[in-house]
Amino acid sequence: MSQVVAIDYGKVRCGIAATDDMQLIASALTTVETKNIFSFLENYFSENKVETLVIGLPTDLKGNLSEIETDILKFIEKVKELFPEVEIHRFDERFTSKMASFFISQSGKNKKQRQEKALIDKVSATIILQNFLEQKQR
């Protein structure tokens, strides 16, 4: 089988999560500076069979898209160009940063570790991916 990869896209960095090859478990992978995201994806996709890419859809409580959506749409166009065989899905990422912060705080990390943005980003990507997998199974 192949993996599903999720990206919590940000202006500065992107949180990355991936499934196992059976697409059962979402795990935090890493955080990559946004300027390096395409080289990361090229390397990762060359070493792993990736079937689907899930990209967070940033909306507010009223369902309005965030300002970063313009950057995300450009990113998606480039992904389609570079990796036409990879299916792309969008998934609502509302509250993922807050949930990530909560889960990190529950894990026993100290205050400095809990506020580390890179950790929050990759945990957010993991939450996006896990929610995507759960919805897919319904």
C-alpha cells in the first residue's frame, strides 16, 4: 500500500505528518521551513510511496478562509505540477493548533516545550491527518 501525508501549511514553516503504509495510524513526521517544502517533498516522495496529500483548509469560526489561503492555492498548483500522480485533499484545520497545544500540555512537556511552534505545527498536521483518516472510514 501507500501513505497519506498531511501538511499544516504556514508562511514560515509547515508541519508534516504521515500514515503507515496501511493508512491506519497518523504520526508526526517533522517540521520544514516553507521555503524548503518542495525539496522535502521531492526527497520524501522518492523514498516513500505516497498516494494522497492532505492540506489543511484554514477557516475561521464563520467558515471564512484565512489570508494564507492564497499562498496555499499557489502551493497546491505547484504540487500538482511536480507530483501529478498524488491525489490532493483539503481538510478543515479549525482548532488544530489549540488542540495541538492542549495535547502537548497533557503530555508533560514543560512550558517552553509547549510553546515551541515547530512542535505545535507537526502535531497540528497529525491531528488533520487523523481526522481525515477517521472521516474516510465512515
